[in-house]
Amino acid sequence: MRIIPAIDIMNGKCVRLTKGDYATQKTYNENPVEVAKAFEANGIKNIHVVDLDGAKSKHIVNYKVLHQIASKTKLKIDFGGGLKTNEDLRIAFENGASQITGGSVAVNKPDLFLQWLLLYGADKIILGADCYNRKIATQGWIEKSELDVVDFIYEYETKGVKSVICTDINKDGMLQGTANELYAEILKKIKVNLIASGGVSSIKDLEKLKELGCEGAIIGKAIYEGNITLTELGNLC
């Protein structure tokens, strides 16, 4: 299972939110590049970078930070947040993204998302399936829909999606464990590379996700609050 630390960017800084609430912003480092370098120094190969300003503004914002991380490390970067147009995607890839995650656009502009899938390939385009009480949420989790998360993933799997990041918003930033029942249901019904996100609090959580069959796990607050050390994560890579 791939270990994927998260770097969430707001105003150019490395921050974390709780349950996606922008009012809960906590800054952990003024320089996201330093954070990325620390990950790489401990043997980590993949990171998940989220442009929180972009998610709220509905267009890419922190592409300069993306470029700095990409140019100063060899990390494979999955980038998401504010990717709504072909131009946003061009900017993301030109500034060093190895993959992008599309969530809101997959809900609101499915034809465009499928165009990206066809143009860039399923290895470059990840489906973002963020849910609150099983219902898909969009626009930085500000807007809720009536789409069931499992149905949503299944529909896109039939159209060529191979990789999915699924975040249970109720779990995100809470350090109280992951949405194992939901992930088990998804993996039982749908053949996708499932990347778990939200709620990781310990190495035991990661071991459980691996047992379930998750292809990857995104870890955020557990790293920044010291629940999991970079040495421990590096040993899993």
C-alpha cells in the first residue's frame, strides 16, 4: 500500500483543517517545500497536495508552490483543489503535478472530466469522491449533493476511472480512525485502486487499510500532530 502524506496549502502555507472547515485552519509550516523535503528525506515517494485556496476560488491558485515542490524534490505529486477547466489542468501539469484529482468537476461537469480521462489517461486522472454521510460534497466540501458515494464511484469506474481518493468528511482531521466499513463496501462492489483519506490516527489504522485492500492511504494531521513519525512512515514505504 502506498503511503501518501498530505500537504494542504492556504496562502502559500502548509495548513490543516478539521472536517474541511476553513474556520479551523491551523498553520504547521510557513514553507511547504521544507515539509516536502522532510518527507522525501525519510524515504517517502508520493505526496498529495491540495490547493485549499483553489478549492474555494474554483480555479487553481497555489501553482507556484506546486512548482517549487516539484522542482526541489523528486516526489510524485498528486495535485487537487480548484481544477475546473482545461487551463487549470494545463497549469497543474506544467508546474509539476504527476497526477491530478478531480472531485467537484466530476460532479458538475462530468463530460469535461471524461475528456480529461481520455486526453491524459487513467493513470494521470484520479477521481475525488469526498462524502458527508455518504453524500458527495463539492467546492472544498462547502456544497453537498444527493449523490451516493458508492454509486458515484461505480458510475465512473464503468467509464474508465482506475483510481479513486475517497474521503469521509466526518473523519477528516479528527484523528479517530478511518471509514473502514465504507472502504470495505467500495472494494467489495467496485474494482478500483482505492486511496483512503481522512481519520488516520496511528500506524494501526494504516495496517487495517492495507488489510482491507486499499491501494494507498493519505495521512495528514496524524503527521503534523506527531501521532505518526516520518521514520515510521518511511519504514512502510
